[in-house]
Amino acid sequence: MSATNCHNRDGDAADAVRAQRQAAMAVLAQARAGDIARGLRLVGDGIDFTELRPAETGLVMLRGRIGGNGAPFNVGEATVTRAAVQLATGEKGFGYVLGRDREKARLAALCDALWQADAHRQKIEAHVLAPLRQRQYESRAMARAQTAATRVDFFTLVRGED
């Protein structure tokens, strides 16, 4: 086997893990802090971690493109809160959330670090992420159903020849 093929497999595996981590963080970003905390209590109390960067709030510039491929332009600013933690085993977790919820940013960072630890990943998936995904799916399904209930179909009647 050539070194290139081996590198591609490792790269593909790393890409898959990165995509899974991004998906987990997307779920956490849409969740409420209380729901994340409830799931973490089921994972276990006394998780040993230190805050590398205490939660802090700032602004980020939002950029857009006309039609998705035009020249980039500044749309405006958004308030974002971020935090970083490190587990005693060395895994570092980062949490970025829209708004000013410092606790949510810290909890998201802790979940990110725990998700990276092989010893905790399954617990995070089962007790934190799976219930949050289910809740978010149900919420979207309810919104779709409410939207569908108000749908109006327009049609045109063809008039006969006069």
C-alpha cells in the first residue's frame, strides 16, 4: 500500500470525526443551557476540568454574498459568547454560542471536550446529544405541521370563450 493511500484513509477518518464533532456542536448551539446541564448530570458529576478561557461575550462580523457567489460584503454584527475548557485527561473543548448565555457556552465547551474523550463519547451521545436532537426534531416537525396547516393553494380557472 502506498503512503498516499494510507494518508487518504487517515484524512478521510479525520474528516468524518470532524464532521461528527461539528454536528454535535450544531445541536448544542441550538439547545437551551438547562437542557444541556440536565444531560450532563446524567453523564456524571464531578467531571474534572479547568477553564482555559472563561466565558466571554463579544461581537463577530457577519458576511454574506449576493446569490451565494458574489463579492463578499459585511451584513452586520452578532453577539457571540465563547468558552474553552480542558479535561484532566487533556482534551480541550470549545463552545461558541449566539447571544450572551455564558453558562451555555461553558456547557457546550465541556460537552465538546467530553465528546472527544473516548471514555465519555458514548455517554455524551446517549444522555446529552440524542435527547437534544430528538427535541429539536420534534420542534421542527411541529413548526412544519403548523406551517402546512396554513398553506393556501392558488389556482387559476380557465374561462370559457365568450
